[in-house]
Amino acid sequence: MKRILLFFCCSTALFLNTLTSSAQSYMLDKTIALPGNGGYDYVFIDQVNHRLYASHGTAVNVVDLQTEKVIGTISGMKGVHGIAVANDLNRGFITDGKANAVVAFDINTLKIIKTIPLTGNGPDGIIYDPSSKKIFAFEGDSNSAAVIDPKELKQTGSVALGGGPEFAVADGKGLIYNNLEDKNSLNVIDTKTLKVIHNYPLEPCGGPTGIAMDKDNQRLFTVCRKNTGMSVIDAQTGKVIQTLPIGAGVDAVVYNAAAKLIIASNGDGTATVFKQKSADSYELVQTLKTQYRAKTMALDTTTHKLYLPVADYQPGTKTQIADTFKLLVFTLK
């Protein structure tokens, strides 16, 4: 009987382990064709309204995630980068880098409401901070962040950053964490005082781009191009706990809190998936095959799907093939 019970327990454990392992694998589900041509950058998901916004040249393509169909395009800009949404105002905001402006639109009609001129140059990343209820647009050419009142639709301040900003994430309690790509460091911004209150070195990270946050454990995940690594950082002290190897040409990283997964999207045609075993323990569970230059992405926290914008390229070049822009959709199995 003991042998039978032991066999049963071992078999059950093996089954559960296999089930857990298989549940942590992403698989390509489909592709969604998007209209138009041009470069692409950030992709953003409005979880409240189940909509995805993909920057695309001079426009933003909008996808209904419940049907996974294109429902509109916001056009007429000069060079789109990031998208943010203030759901309490039913407004969205787009950085138009070449126009040195942020474009506000109605998220229900997708109509442009106002183009807001900025004092700085080269707005790129953009986020909505729920604590201060302000929009922060990160200006790569001015080493600053423009602060916008989303209700009044005007710039109300600026934050001197001391370097070239990349992705940023808000903790929801009044702090924003922002990577400085050229300084290999991380800024902590107080959204009340509009000041940088800490700057943490990220060595051995070189060229930090994307950033994500585990708010429960106060851990930041920063991905870096020069050393092809993902650094795990204590948000309270700025200490780099460990740096894990990823693919080349990384841009974005997301944290799936429910599944305890961190995913880095790399321009070399892979996405590196880590399992969070504890706040300070991580293991590689999958090197997902994506597509060349599929380097940005967004996570739908409701369905756990990943959406990566990409176009096809002529072999061995960085020349896009016309009318091939799309979203790669990966499902967690």
C-alpha cells in the first residue's frame, strides 16, 4: 500500500508539475493585420475599455480586444510614439515627437480634441499618473518631462531629468520610475514636487529601455540593450539585485502579476520569459520565437495575451515590405 501511495503521490506531483510548466508557455495564437505603412513604436492597452492602441508612423491604429478587430485610426500627426489614457476623463493622449506636442483625443469617438504644444523637444514615452492625475510626456531631445493637466489640456510644468528618458512606470502612490538610456541610470520622480528625488546607477545595465513593476514586492524590471540583460531592482533602495540574460535589441518589458511572469521583447525575434519564484528569485522558462524587430509589446492583464506590433522586412535589411504591419498575438497556455 505504501508503494502504491508513493507511486500515486509521485505521479500526481509529476502531473501537476507538467500542468504548471505547460501553463507557463506562450504560443502564437493569430496575427491581426493593421492598415497603413511607416515606423512603429509603443503599443498601449486600455484595460477598462478593452482597447489596444498601436503607434504607427503618423497615426495610431485602434483595436477592440474583445473582437480583435481594427475599429479605427487616429491620424494627421507628424511622428507618433507613445499613448496614454485617462479613463476618468474619457481622454487619450499621444506624443507627436516631430511636432513637439501631445495630441489629446476622445476615447469614445477617437476624434482629436486638441494638440497641446510643449516647451521641450522630442516627446516620446508618455504615462498617466493616477496619484497626481497628470500626464507625463518624456522628452528625449530635452532631457525633461512635460507635465500636462489632462482636464485643462495644457502643459502645467516640467521635470528636469538629467539625461535622455526612455520608458517609465508609475507606482500609483506618487512616484514615477524612469530609465535614462544615456546615463545607464534610473530616476525616481515625485509627482507632487515635480522633482527627481533619487537617481540610481544600474550597472551592469547598459542602455536601459523598458521598465515594469511588481508593486506588491516593490521590484522593478529594467531591460538593457548594451549588455542584453534584465535587471531586477529594489524600488525602495535602488539596489540592483540581479541581472538576467535576455535577447538582443530589447525595447519593452511587461510583468504579468497573476502568472508571476516577466517578459522582455527583443528585436532579434525573440521574447525572453522569466518565472518569478519569489521577490528575489527568477528562472528562465521560455525563449519565445516572435519576429525580427518585434521589440515592443503590451500585456492584456485580463486575458494574459501578449500583443507585439511588427512589419515584415526584406531579407537581411531594415527595409519594410509595404502593407505588412500587424500584431502578433500570443496566448498563455
